Amino acid sequence: MKTEDTKKNLELNIREMEIDDIPHVFHLGEQIFTAQEAPTFYRTWDEYEVTSLFNSNNEYCLVAEHDGNIVGFALGTIVSKKRSAWKYGYLIWLGVSPDHQRLGIAANLFDKLAERMIEDGARIFMVETEAKKGAAFKFFKNKGFGKPEKHIYLTLNLKTYQQLQKKERNRSRKQKNGKNSA
Ligand SMILES: CC(C)(COP(=O)(O)OP(=O)(O)OC[C@H]1O[C@@H](n2cnc3c(N)ncnc32)[C@H](O)[C@@H]1OP(=O)(O)O)[C@@H](O)C(=O)NCCC(=O)NCCS
């Protein structure tokens, strides 16, 4: 970022992602969605996230280009639910290079994506973000999102799971043997 870049004079090109952008978007996402920064995201950032969304939802994969570099992206999809006439716009990944934040880049990406989704019939926009009130939470609040639904992340140690299963098997075997000997 040049020191003179400000929200007002930033030359930004928001456009559909192209095949040559895939590695750039992937590597930028690696910087943004580190396990430390986003440990509880339901999805994990990997190359398949980018390639599969690009294949299936090209029109909802947008990039922000500045000075010939990709500095941000928004990847989304439209979800239709069974027995509901409503379509939901789902913003899956939104990221801006740490050196280019607070310049309105995410806001521009979001506005363009929302515009496309509205054109395609979406009535509600959904996003997933960290519960702690960080940049993303503030960003979405600023865009008018509300009514956060709490998700609880449960974890299960699979060693414990195996031990529980073994106990359960032993218990039912004992019960069966008890019945047979009666
Ligand atoms: C969230 C994120 C995409 C915002 O990108 P950005 O380009 O810096 O956001 P913008 O400059 O468009 O911000 C627009 C408004 O959102 C709010 N906002 C954004 N970042 C903020 C921050 N760090 N602190 C407080 N408010 C913030 C402000 O209201 C801001 O307007 P202002 O600068 O005039 O005050 C960026 O911080 C990011 O990539 N975070 C990591 C990835 C992530 O959590 N993605 C979202 C879930 S997939």
C-alpha cells in the first residue's frame, strides 16, 4: 500500500475472479485465515474452498484489485432451502490483505456481491463470523447485520469415543449373557 492511499483516492477494481487469480486468492487467504486467527470457523481455508467455489459459483466469487495485485476477495453462494420459496445469499469467505484494511475494500466487495445476489433473487444474507467482537463482527454490524444466532462448537476426543464404545459393548454383552444364563 502506498502511504498516500486513502479511502477516497484508492484506485480499486472489483471484478469477477478469473482462473489466473486462484493461486493469489488462495495465498492471500492463507495469510488472513490462519488457524490462530480463525480457530473456530466451521470451514477450513484450503485450495479446494477456492477451486470448488470458483467452479460452482463463479458469479459470486469477486476479487479486489489494486495496483495490479489482488488485495481482497469475497466468495459466496446462493442457498435455497426445501419447502421455502426464499433464497439466501451466503457469504462464505471475505478477506482483505492486512496491509490494505480500513480502506473500504471489504465494503466495496460486499456491496457488489449483495447487488448480484439481490438481482438473483436472494432475500436474506447470511455470514459466519467469530463470536468475539473483532473487525469482522464490527464490519458486519456496520453493514446492518443483526440477530446473531449463537453456535456452540463441541469437540470430541476420538480416543475417549472409542473407550466409551468399548464400555457400551461390554455392558450389552454382560446384559445378554445374564439373560441367557437366567
Ligand atoms: C473484516 C474485514 C474483511 C474488513 O475488511 P476492510 O476492508 O478492512 O473493511 P472496510 O475498510 O470496508 O470497513 C468498513 C467498516 O467496517 C468496520 N470495520 C472494519 N474493520 C474494523 C476494525 N478493525 N475495527 C472496527 N471497525 C471495523 C468499520 O465500521 C469500517 O468503516 P470505517 O473504516 O469508516 O470506520 C478484514 O478485517 C479481514 O479480512 N478480517 C479477517 C478475515 C475475516 O474475519 N473475514 C470475515 C469472515 S469470513
